[in-house]
Amino acid sequence: MVLPAAMLSGYLAYFVGGFINNVSIALYLGTPPEGWLKIASDTMTHIYLGAAFTYSAVRIAPSASRYVALAASVLLLVFVGLSLWSSFVIGKFYALPALGGVLFGGATAIFATIAGHTVPYDANRLE
């Protein structure tokens, strides 16, 4: 239950965040992003993907949040490793900043969980 919901929320964050990024860039500049701006936009949307994946996994299974966060990080590392390998195989290296964005977003959610900032919803009522 945790993995499909985390994947869905990660994809939704990627889709919505990417849409908002591209619309705001197009409204501000008047053209679709190209070059360094495209790389920055892709990196930002992948940060949303990694953070939403990890955060939603932790929120779905709050009783073991640290273990779930570590398991989500392992899954992100496997995903990034496979994507990194495939980008080297096909020779398209512009995916490297986006993969760094996935790791950065996931790492921030993991550190917040381990530091105790991501707590269960009813933690304020506990005595």
C-alpha cells in the first residue's frame, strides 16, 4: 500500500510542479524553457518528485517513519542508479542534474523525518 501511493504522489508532484514551473517560465519569458533554464526546470520538478515520494511514504506508515524513510531512500537510490546507467548507455547526459534533484528532494524529506520534524498527525495530542 505504501509504495503505490508514494509513487502516485511523487508522480503527481512531478506533474503539477512541472506544469507550474513551465507555465510560470512561459508567462515570465514568453517562450518555453531551453538550455540552462530547461535544465533548472527539470531539476526543480524532480526535486518535487523525490520529496513527495519520501514524504508521502512516511505519512502513510507513520508508526515506523524512520524505517520507511530509509526504505524510500533505498528505492530512490535504485531508481536513480538505473536511470543513471541508462543515461550513460544512450549517451544523454542532461538527465544528471534531474537525477541529482531526485536525490536532493528525497534526502531533505529523509533528514526531516530522522530529525523528528515529520511526526504523526496526532502527535500533538499525545501526553
